[in-house]
Amino acid sequence: MTVHGTDGRACDVLVIGGGPAGSTAATLLARDGYDVVLLEKDEHPRFHIGESLLPCNLPLLRDLGVLEQVEAMGVYKPGAEFVSDIDDRCVPFPFRYAIGAKTDHAYQVVRADFDALLFRNAGRHGATTRENIRVLSVQFQSGQRARVRTRDNAGTEQVYEPRFVLDASGRDGLLSAQTGRQANKKNSTAAIFGHFRNVPRRAGDMGGYISIHLVKDGWFWMIPLPDGVMSVGFVGDKVAYRDHKGPVTELFWKKVAQSPSVAERMNAAQALSPLSTTSNYSYCAQKAWGEGYYLIGDAYAFLDPVFSSGVLLAMRSAYRGAGVARAWLRDPVEGRRVAARAERRTQREMRRIAWLIYRINTPVLRMLFLNPRNILRMRDAIISLLAGDFAAGWRVMAPFSAFKAIVGVTWFRKKLRRSF
Ligand SMILES: Cc1cc2nc3c(=O)[nH]c(=O)nc-3n(C[C@H](O)[C@H](O)[C@H](O)COP(=O)(O)OP(=O)(O)OC[C@H]3O[C@@H](n4cnc5c(N)ncnc54)[C@H](O)[C@@H]3O)c2cc1C
């Protein structure tokens, strides 16, 4: 093993991880003229799950200068459809009804291509991008530059000495492994997924819709991708997995067979490769920042992906993370203030969408969600959140609060009725 010198390579900002969060932050900072190093342990293009984007991603992609390429590589997505076997309902939520919508569609992408595009874009804007390099450890020393130890695939170690570190290492959570991470015990799920051929899309205008099938013990996604491919995944809670013995592939097909609406579409499906699995539990790091660093994207927090919010949340937190780095490099006192504010904003956005996510499979919310009435524009407010408007103002939040109140009252009345 070779170790290059004791003096590390100095830079302004070192970004750990070249997914959407890391590449976004690196692009923004390099564009401003900072000396940025972006390190990725794998090599792009590499597989990643999370293929359905939201309309609110589009202004960010435009700002980064990659929107045209995403339009060319993606499947046009004008809305999201929710299907429930239990309630025997199928409800489309077209993004064009979002309140104050500037964009009425999004795209669904092969993440290998999308992530490679964002990573190369960071390089084009002047970041030093390196693949096949894993960050092993980060040492923070009061009043001095951090020491970041890395190793490449050939076993060569190198030290970097940045003035500021952005951790965008995704669910690996390099820094939160040291500082602590809180798992959401109520959302302990796992996903089984793959790419398929011969899965019919919806007809006409709905051909590009993502379908979310709410089933017993979990939900399925069906995401139309280019070249007639359909990404299909089952996300199940503990109950779904508890009694199953044998390969997960069997469980996947068992779950398909148990859902009439999914089984009908998967009738002639052909898997393009063996199915993959991932545990899916939600979590949040104990803190988003410390002296000389800030966590962005999944490295900070992860929510159940039922509303396809992950990439957008990751990119939005990357914009904030870049702001924290800029402030810190100017003056750490200002940096601390900006970091605390950025963390509060990210938490507030996540709380808003989490409220829907963690209630979607409760009977009351599912019933109201699948029978959307547009009184007071409550349906449109829900669509605004489904489109990714997590920082929405009162025009969305007032009708959404009314919806929440109705959910609360309905739940209470049902409970009262049961107790008599
Ligand atoms: C089952 C499932 C379905 C999902 N579906 C959707 C969806 O439809 N839409 C959506 O928007 N989101 C979805 N998501 C969430 C989405 O995938 C993530 O939120 C998103 O990828 C987060 O981006 P990120 O950049 O923070 O992390 P990542 O995309 O995970 O990127 C992190 C990068 O860091 C690298 N890395 C890690 N450790 C190191 C290290 N030590 N040194 C160097 N590099 C390192 C990794 O190799 C990786 O490339 C889904 C997630 C799951 C689990």
C-alpha cells in the first residue's frame, strides 16, 4: 500500500460521495470559483435505485445546466397515480393542478445515467472529480483543516486537507456513523425491485405516470423508464417479511399474486436481471453539522420513498449545504448561524411530506386520499406536495392544514363510534 506524503492535498471544500447531493453541491461551489474536490467510491455510470423525479426538481436541473440532457434521457411524467385493491380505487394526481405550479411535469430516469450526468457536470464546472476513491475517515482538529484519509481501488492512500467538508455519502452516512443516527422504528421496511419488460403502461396521457399500488403490508411502485422498461418494486413492512422463508424473489412474486391490480399488469412480465433488495428504514442523523462540516442528502436523513421525494430533498439540501460552506469559508461564526438555519429548513420540509408518508397506509388517510375532494383546494394542495413543493407558503399550507384537520376529525369520530 502506498501512502502519499504526510502533507495532504489542500482544497476549500471536499465533498464525500458523487450522488445527486454531492454532485449538486460540488457544481454550485466550483461554479463560484472555490477549489472543490468531489470523491466517489464507485465508478459512474453505476446502478442506483430512485428513478422517479418530481416537478420541483426541474428548476434545479435548469440552474445546474443539465435540464436539456435530462429531458432527452427521461420519460415524461405528468403525474402520479395511486391504486388501492383494498378500496378498489385508482386515482390520478396530475401535476398541472398543483397550486402556483410553474412546472406541470417531471421525468423518470435511469439513475446510472442521471447520476453520471450530474457528476460529470460538476467536473465541467471546475470541481476536481475522482472516482474509485473511498473516504476512509475524517479527522477534525480545532482551528485547523480537517484531515480526510482516502484509498483508491489499487490500495493507494491519500490525505486531503479541506477547509470544509460536505458529507454526501448517502445511506452509508460516513460522518453520522460517528455522531449518531436515529432510526424511525415505525418505518422499518425493505424493498425488492428490478427492471422488467412486457409490463403495460397506462393508456394515453397517463403513459408516463408513476403508479403506486397500495397493498396489504406495503406498496408497489411501477415506474416507466426509456426503451419500454418498467421499474417495479415492492416495499414491505415487517409483517410482509416476518413469516416468509426462502428466497426474496419468491416473496416478490407472492406479493404480486396477492394484489389483483399488480398481478394484472405483471401477467407477462419478464425480469431483465435478478431482483435486488435493500433495507429501507427511515432515519435522521442526530445533527446536520459540526465544526467544519455539514451533512446533505441521504447522509443526513432518509424518508420512505413512496412519494419519490428522495432526489429532490437531496438536491435541495445540497443547495443549502453549498450555502453553509460558502458562509463557513468566509467566517465560521456566520457559518454556524447559516448551518443551524439550513438544518431547521431541511427538517421542516421533511416533516411536511413525512406527515403524509407515514399515514398513507392508515385507513382514514387512505380513504380521504383516494377520494380527493377539491373543497378549499385541498386536493390541489396535496398535489403541490406530491410535486415537491415542500417549502410552500400559505396558499398550499392553509388547504393542506384543512385536510389534516379533516383527517383528525374523521379518525376521532371513528374511534368514538367504535367505543360505543
Ligand atoms: C427502494 C428505494 C426507492 C427509491 N425511489 C426513489 C424515487 O423514485 N425517487 C426519488 O427521488 N428517490 C427515491 N429514493 C431515494 C433516493 O434514491 C435517494 O434519496 C437519493 O439517491 C439520495 O441522493 P444522495 O446523493 O444523498 O445519496 P446517493 O445517491 O446514495 O449517493 C451517495 C454516493 O456516495 C458514495 N459514497 C458512499 N460512501 C462513500 C465514501 N466513503 N467515499 C466516497 N464515496 C462514497 C456512494 O457510492 C454514492 O454514489 C429511493 C430509495 C430507495 C431505497
